[in-house]
Amino acid sequence: MKKIKIILIIFAFLGVGFSAYKFGVFVGEENILKTPPPQIINQDLDQPEKVNFSIFWEAWRKLEREFLEKDKIDYQKMVYGAIKGMVETLEDPYTTFFTPQQTEEFTQELLGKYEGVGMEIGIKDGELQVITPFEGAPADQAGLRPGDKILKIEETLTHELPVEEAARLIRGPKGTEVRLLIQRESWPEPKEIKLKRAVIKIPTLKWEIKEDDIALIKIYQFNQIVDSEFEKASLKILKSNVKRIILDLRNNPGGYLDKAVEIAGWFLPKGEVVVWQDMGEGKERKPYKSKGPSSFASYPLVVLINQGTASGAEILAGALRDQRGVKLVGENSFGKGSVQERLDLSDGSSLKITIAKWLTPKGESIDKKGLSPDIEVEMSEEDWEKARDPQLEKAIEILKSQ
């Protein structure tokens, strides 16, 4: 009996020891993320330069001791400000830091609902531009268009303003107003446009039948529900007399990569490359391939693109062009071909970091230059004013001739 008790005690000690070890490993891994890298603490890591991080704390202490209005010191804001400044030195408009509140707002926007003016913005040629206004949103109702340059937000000049900071200034509670100074290529002078913010519900997808047997499928964004919405529409289309398809990706700013790849699977044979992820020199390219169901792989297809076609929408358009020779009709796309990954930090804040570039199946980079249409059809001022759509008309014409 004593031997059994001794054995049980030994096992108990071993169990406690193992648990303590596992807990120590966990804490150790967590602490590694919160420990300065070797070059910061002046260890040799074959770096060309060593960084004297003590200067940061020297500046911190001097501010703490010497700043006149002590009641204005917010230590958490100082920490976030330091991280924000660190990120901005990378000079990448898509690598950004989010506070916990901004992280929550960003998550809500990806879910398709937030308060603001309803448009996607981005940096092109060093300037803040409208990628796309969402249909029916205040930005759309005010007449903003893809390619419009945003020179000022209220009194803040947008030159060198990070995208997420610009978005934060434009967003706000419903019912409030925001003033934007807009420059359009066809305008001789910039114009100030006032927008009243509202609750924005970004649409996902709609479809209709044109010319008896042509399905027009418009995808607004690749959000969390686009795959299920596309499947519902597809099942109805497959039961109809539709024989040809127009895929409208105009004013689609992108969204989740995996959703764009899933939609591509309806149009491409299983196993074909949809997009390559290029993570830089010395690293092997990663392919994202079609998983089917390939239900529309034999349907004649035309894709509509414009300056508001960006990111995931460009990936889908490029895949269909490269793999099936599908004609792209409209205007040059936006050119958002970099890959961002959002990494959560321990206090609810987060980093969105550019980690790679997207390449089309044939290895073409779309970053900064976009996709050129096979058949260019521009929208004139008169087309906009009279609600005409020559791009759609051209797509119908092409399909009817096939």
C-alpha cells in the first residue's frame, strides 16, 4: 500500500512539473514577442548598424519631467504614437497600426457595416484617391467617382497622409458632416463637397438576366458572405436558360483573398492557378488554386473593370484573362497588388503589414499599374449625366457575337 502511495505521489509531482514546464514555455513564447530584438539591446546579429534604443527612453523621460502641462500626458497614447511613427517610417501606405478602437472599426467595415460616407480609398501615384463609392451611399449620391483625388479632409491636407488615417478622418457618427476637397481630371479647379455621414451597409452581390440568355453578375466586394451569396445566385442561373455571363467587377475594391479564389473556382477548371503570392527574393512563390465546382467553366464570359476594380477583384479578373482568355472590357484597374496580413496585438490593437505581392497566373504584377482592358471603353461626362453604360453595352455586343 505504501508503494502505491509513493508511486501516486511521484506521478503527482511529475504532473505538476510538466504543467509548470508547459506554462513556462507558453510564457516564454509570449515574452519573446515582447522582448527587444538583439540589435536593439546591442548584441551582434551581423547587422550593418546597431540601434541605441536608450535614446527613446531618454526622450520619454525628458517629456515626462519637462513638459509644462502634465495633465495632458497620456502614456498609452504616447506608446501608440511611437508605434504609429515607427510604422510610418516604412513609407508603405498599406502597412498601418490600429489602436483597439480602430481595430474594432476595421473589423466592422469588413463585415460590411459601419458609419461614414461609404467609399473605399487608396494611394495611387502618391495621391489619396477614391477607389470606389458604394452604391447608394452618401459618396455615391454626392457624385464621387473612382479616380477622384482627395486633396483635403476638412482642414487636413492629404499629401503623405496614410490611408488608414485618412479613412479615420472621413468616418464618423451618422448625421455629422465632413468636407472633402476633390480634384477630378475633367475639372479646371478642385471643388469642395460636403457629405453627411450615415450607417453604411455595403452590398455584396446582385444579378439579372439581359438579352434573354445573358446573366449579369455584379460583385460589390469580397466580404465574408460573398461565397454563399454567389452560390445562391449560381444555382438559380444554372436552372435558367442563361448561356452566357457578364461578370461586373467595376467599383469592387476587393476584400478577402480566399473569397476571390472561391469565386474563381466557379469559372475555372479545378487545380488551375488563380494567383501567385510572391513573398520576395529567396522565397518560393505560393500558388492559390481553383477548387471548383467549375460550373461556369464552359460559359462564354466577359469581365467589366474600371478604376475602382482593385485588389481581390483584380486578382479574379487577371485569373480569368490568363487562364481562359476572357476579354476585359472597360478602363484600367486601380493597381492594388500587395498582400496585407492583420496581426493582433495583446491589448486589442493590431498591425496590418504588407507581406507579399500578388502575381497573375502568368506571373504579371498588378501592383501600381493595374490591369489593362482588352477593349477600352471610357465613360464620358455625358454618359455619367444620362446614366448610360457603354461598357456594359460593349460586353453584351461581344457575347452576342460569340
